[in-house]
Amino acid sequence: MKIDQSQISSTRFMYTIAFFLQSSALLTAFLSSITEHDSWIPVLIGGVLCIPLILVYRSLMVNFPENTLLGMLDTVYGPVVGKILGVGYVWFFLTLSALNLTDLGDFTKITVLTETPSMILAIFCVLVVVWAVRHGVKVVTRYSALFTITEFFIVFISTLLLFDKIDLKNFLPMFQLEPIKYIHSTHIIATIPIGELVVLLMLTPSVKLSRKTATKCWFLGVGMGMITLLVVLMRDIAVLGNTMRMFALPGLVTMRLIHLGESLSRVEILFAVALMMLLFFKVAVLCYVSTIAIAQMFKTKKYKNLALIVGIFVVYYGTILYPNNVEHVVISQEMMPFFWGIFEIVIPILTLVIAKIRKLPKKQPEKQKQKQEVQHAWDGS
Amino acid sequence: MGWILTGFALIAVIDLVPLILQRRGRAIAAFLTVFVIALTIAVLPALGVQIPPVLTFFDKLFKSIGLSY
Amino acid sequence: MLFGYLIRKLRFLTSYRNIQHQSGNSANEETKVEKQNEIKIQKSLHENLKNLKNILCDSQDLNVHSIRFGSESQFSAAIVFFDGMIDNPTLTDGILRPLMLWGMGKKEDPDDTDLLNILEQEVVCASTVTKEEALSELAAGCLCGETVLLVDGCMGGLVINTKGWEKRSVTEPASETVVRGPREGFTENLRTNTSLIRRKIRNGQLKLEQLKVGEKTQTTVCLMYLEGVANPKIVEEVQYRISQLDVESILESGYIEEYIEDAPFSPFSTVDYSEKPDVVAARILEGRIAIVVDGTPFVLTVPMLFIESFQTAEDYYVRPMYASLLRIIRFIAYFITVFAPAVYIALNSFHHELIPTTLLFTFAKAREGTPFPVFVEALIMIFAFEILREAGVRLPRPVGQAISIVGALIMGDAAVSAGIVGAPMVITIAITAVAGFLVPSQTDSGSMLRVVMMIPAAVLGLYGVAFGFLGMLVHLASLESFGVPYFDSFSNTRDMQDTLIRAPLWAMTRRPKGIARGDMTRGHFFIPPLRPFASDKHQEDDAQEGGES
């Protein structure tokens, strides 16, 4: 069922995928505390191993072009099981939004405004996010291209400015840790940055994609995101080396070390700017997806009026997610790969397999297909 | 506590009243579900009742199954 | 009772667009009823004159001149006109002389019905002669400065174009001055304005449509666009919106702007205006529609993109690199004018560690003696500056110098010496204010947004400013001008040729995507012309003359 009537172009979708991945490049503490100086290996391996996963997402989008993810579940599993899985996914989207929102609030509280209660920061962010969500998917994804390119720019500049501090010896010794750690890290890469792309399956009705364009979009987008992630990680490892596991935000510390002559210092403001930009839009997309999912569960088209209350719910939900930051890191490293894996890997693959077995989607009669083709795309970009 | 209640009342006025005026039953149901849950989560800590953290609960669940690192 | 009032207001707010369309329909019904109750034109000249004078309320400047013409002076007629609005030579030479010297070529008397036709086509010498059969049309013709000829025994009258009144000549516009470029500006006369645009675009595709808006002012509004280039849907939408206007008066194009704009509550205007014909011609060539309103030199262009406020006419007449540099400076200036007070407040209240140490001491010293917190200081200074700016516009010229000195002294030295505000605050507000004038069409939005940004800055510091900025971006992303997204040029990588930089003219071969649906190519891509004298041919000349001197 198509709730939001606006259309976006495939390039914009590609940039949305890219910046979704790039926002995970800033909070790499999950990875770096497990495989410290070898963290780039799981990124490479994870990227390669997830190619089939991306193909699964792409196939789901192409096979069910008019359904959101919840609609796909309904079609494939039937109404009852589909609804139960739908509720599970709604909870999943809300949890993701809450986690990212509290990340943003905590980051600001730790670095900039140490005495403000983090709920105020979160509410501030949510008010602007809800305003964007009310306007629909066009506004939420409008700046994706701009921010992706800005993030590339920031990463490039910071890497350039750190040339004198890069010490390639920090990469050694390679492959000396226990294999379970590499598997662990790869699992984390597969679920936390890449797996979150499953939420973009909710945007399927808004993007008209043929099989070839979809493949190009997904792979280019994931490619851009993974390159940023890889470059950031390698930069952090090269500069910080063994000390990386001490820091909760290695990217921030790396940028703090930039010191060009007498004047160019405090470049970490760029890190804060990039983080705020990317996390804001990630939270915006996630809140939008949650609102659409709730509207679809209740079979209503009025998602605008739900946006504000969903936003406030996400703020309060974030406060009850974990008791303190340490538990958060431990739980994310130990439990989340499996838990998110169910939502991001197991269920999509199962859905595709069952869809293929049941030969869904059924071929639509010619009339309906023609009606779908006569659509105004002139406001598409 | 007062701020929380005022805030939620404001949200209800902004979003619920147009829905009632347009008589959209399903949207009202969706709104009220989320509203009630949000209100409980917001009000309970102010009254002193501790809500158990959600992820810790799932963590224990998964560890008991054995499905974690 | 109060609750009922609130419910009604809520209902209005949720459906105000529907109300606009409904009121248009009721207006059409009213005019139909009016037309049926009109006074009919009659054969008797005396009756017609009496009715016409009644419609025009017997004004003293309405001149009625009775004449007799024909070979034996058998026809009696009257000319009716408003004194001061007609061109006297046309009246005497074009109407009265041929009429009175008209001898009958044929022997028979023409019929009553034929008489007007003969007069219209054979006798009267004027550029436009129309035959009207309704008294209201004759009255409207008089009110426009045309002369009405009523003949006894004929059911109808002639409306003859004799318009002529005092007009301002074409001078340099006061609001948009350029160093390089044409210095003509529009005037208050509609025909002069349309002719100025027509002289820039001498192509048959330039189409002009005329509408009359305003019940009491009957203002003529012209739409000009390039047929085949402008998006037909936008043209239709503009025509619909203007024709649905059921208002009493249109005195300036700003009235029309307010009635047809897409986002009445936004600080950013979605309809652009200009006083220069070359600017309007360039916009028409890109596929936009110009709305020329009689009585004002400001011509509207729709649709508008945000980037247009940063493009001035001169950008295209000077060299591209310099123009690009100026464009970037304008962006930075707009950023400064909106965010400088907010950033100053945020740095001073929350983020002392971001200020370099020596500057920090200056700030601390300046803030030592001031009683107010930074936010209140900034508000006072901004308010004082706005008062000064508005006063500067309204001042009569003789008093101007004295008041400007007083203003400068008050805002500058005296406020700082008296200890009301600190010197760094004055400097910040001065830079803010001056930067605001680099982007003239966004001064209004800049002034409002500057105050709005100060509030989150005072509450949450730079985090608040960041979210204020993101909120502004979200608002800009949601604006649409007649269906074209307002921020189009930033999200569409192909249109970047004219946003942050100004690409050379030979590289801008395509029109902006959202606007020119009809025809997107402007020209062919070619590299700048080869320099003929740099080829090898001419080296022989140099060698013959004994080398370069």
C-alpha cells in the first residue's frame, strides 16, 4: 500500500544508501575495541561477504515494487504471520531510531554541552526531525547527495592533513588475533552498518527501479559508503595505533591531533559537524520509516499526524534502552549481531526464498500495469 | 511532571484534534496506541517506578539460549 | 461559545486551500447575476448619455461634446471622454476632423446598423476602434482613457483608443543599479514595459496574455512567456490563480504576489521581482513566466528558485571567474547575516574554549560593565539597527544627514561608552547588517531568520545553531514554487553550473531542469573561439619586419 505519494529518483536513493553507511563510519568504537589494529580486515571481508545480502535486498525491491517491507511480509507469509513479523519490524525500526537518537544526544553531551540533560538535546533534534518527516520522503532525502559529498570532502581533507602523523607500522602485526575475533567483527559489520539498509526497503513504493538501475543503485551506494568506512578506519588505525581501544570516539581524537602550523587546530569541529549532519538525517529517515510502518500496520494513510508522537516516543524509548553506556557497548558487541541478524539477514532471505517458491508476485493484468506507467515523474528529482 | 503532561497535552491538541475532526478512526487508533505507550514510559520514571532496560532483557534472553559471543 | 470559535478556526486552518477554490466559483455566479441586471443600451442618444453619466456618477471631469456630421448634418452624435486621460491631437485629428469632413460617397443614407460599421471601418482614424453594445463596456472604455462615440439611432457605440497622459520616462532603476549592463528600468505604464521586454526578445515565440484583475481598479495584468519553452502546466496554474482573484484592488505587483504565492507563511518569497528588462528577459528565456502589472515598475517572475536571489544581472556581463568569486562571497555574506549574532551569542555563553585566548580577554573586558546578558544585548542592537534602517528609508532628504550622524553616534560610541552594550557586539551587528545588503532580495528573510536563530543559540549554544540551520534547510527543502522545488539547483547536480559558481556562458547549454519542460537545450557546446592571431601563419610577418619590436 502506498502511503506517501511522492516519488524520488534513483540517484537520490543511491545517495541515501551511501550516507546511511557513512554515518556508521563515525561511531566505529564497536569494531575497534574487538579487533584493534586489524579492524580494516573485517570491513573488507564483511563488504565482500555481504554482496549476496545486498542482492537479496535488491531482489526484494525489484520483485515487489509497490509494497513496502511490511507489505512484502504480508504478501509472502499471509496475513497472520505477516502481521506478527510486521509488529516485530516496527519494534526494530523504533529501536534503531532510539539508538541513533541517543547516540547523537550522548555525543553532544560528552563533547560539547556537558551539563545539559541529554533528553533536552534529543527533544530538540526530534522536533526538527518530525518537521522534516511531516513533509514526506522528498524532504527527508533531499540533501542526501550534498551530505554524502560533504562527508567525502571532510574525510579527504582530514586524511590529507594527517599525512605527517600516519605511521604504517601501526598496522602490524596483522592476522595475529584469534579467528573468533575476526568472525565477531565481520558479523558486527554485516549487521550494524550494512544490515541497517533493510530499513530502506520501506521506501520501495517511492522509488521506481528496474532491475538494472536497482543493482547499480545498491552497489554504487554501498560501495561509496564502504569506501568511506574503510578510509576512516584505516586513517584512525594508522594515526592512533594501539591506543585506539582507549577511546570511545577514535575519529574525534584523530581530528584533534591535526595541527598545521600555529593556526589550524580544533579541526574536530568538522567531525562534530559531520556527525550531526549525518546522524540527523539518519534519524530522520529512521523516524520516517517508523511512522510509515506504524501507519501501515493500522492501515491508515495519515502518517503526518503520527510523526510527532512517534518522535516523542522515540525520545523516551531511548532513555529506557540501556542503563549506562558501558552496558550499551557490551550488549552491542555481544548480543546485537545475532538479534539484528534475525531481522536483517534471516527474515529477508527467508522472504525471498518463500516468494520464489510460491512464485510471487503474481503477474498483474495488463490494465493495471498500464495505469501504473502513466504517472507524473516530472517532480521526481 | 507538569512539563511532561503539558507537553503531551499539546501534542494531543496539535495532532489528535484534526484527526477527530476528520473522523479517521484507524489513524486515531494508531495515534492513541503510540500516545499511551509514550505517556506511560514518560510518566513512570517521574513517579519513581523503574522500567527495566529493554536491551538488557533481550541480552539475558539471548545469553540463556546461548546465542551470543 | 469560545470552544466553538476554536473549532471553527481549527477547521479553517486544516482546509484553507479548499476555501480558496470555493470562493472563486461563487464570484463567477455573482458576475452572471450582475450582467442580467444591467441597463440596456438604447437607440436614443439622450437616454444613452443619461445612463452613461449615471454609471460614471456624473463626475465633473467627464466631458460630453455633441456634434453633428454627415453631408447635410443629419446625424447627431456625442463624444464622451475623461479630461486629462486622452491625447488631444488624436481626438481632434483622428476622430473629429474625419467625422466632420465626412462627405457621403454614396447617395443613399446608410442604415442605422450600417452607420456604426462604416464609421468604425472607413471614417475614424485611430489605431484601435471597437464597437461595443453594452453600456458597462463603454463606461469601462471611458475609464481607461478611451473616447466613446455615441450616435443617435444606433444601438451601440464606438470605443476609440486615444490614451495619453503624463508618464515617467525610462530611467535607471533606483533599486537595482549596475556598474556594467543596460540602465533601462521599467516604468508604471504597462505598454512601455511590455515593449521593453519585446525589444529584448524579438522572437515570435514570446507570447503575451492579458487579464483584468481588481473590481475597482481594473488593473491590466500581462503574462509573458516563451511558448514551447515554458512549462505549460505552470502557465496554466498561473492563469488559473490570477483569473480566480476576486479582489477589490490591485495597486502593485506585491498584491498579486501575495495572492498567488505558494507559501504565505514562509519568510522566503516564492515569487521573484525585478525592475530591469534585461533581467526579466533572461528569466523568460530560461522558461519562466513574467507577470507585468499596470501601474508599477516591478515585474514578477515565476517560478522562483532560492538561488535566484544570489544571481544578479551583472554576474552574466562580467568575467566568469570574477562572477563566481562574487557569488561565493554572496553566499558567505548571507550565512553571516543570518548566523553571526547567533554564533556570537553561542560562543560567548557556552563555548568559551572555542574563542582564541587574546580575543577572549577582549570579550571578557567588554562584557565586564554591561548589565544585560548577551542575548538581550544582541536583541537591543538588532532592534536599534532595524529602527535606523527603516528611518533611513522614510526620512525626508533635508533632514537625512543630521539623523544619520545622530544614529551613528548613538549606535557606535555612545552606547559603548555608556556601558549599555559591548564594543564586540556593535561590530558583530554592524557586519551582520552590512552583509545583509549583499543579497538584496533576501534582506527581509534574513532579518527575520537572524532573530529566530538567536533563540536556539541562547538555549543550547552551537548545537542549537546547528539545529536551527538544519531546521532552515528542512523548511527550504519543503518549499515549492508553482510545482518546482525551491532548492532545486542544489540537489540536482546538473544545474550546479549556475549556483555556487557561474559557469562561462558557452558552457551553459541546458536550461534549468524543473522550469523549462518545453525545450531544455539552450545552445550547442563549443570551446571559446580560437584566437586567429595566435596561429603559426603570422609568425612570418614578424620575421619579415625584423622581429617583434
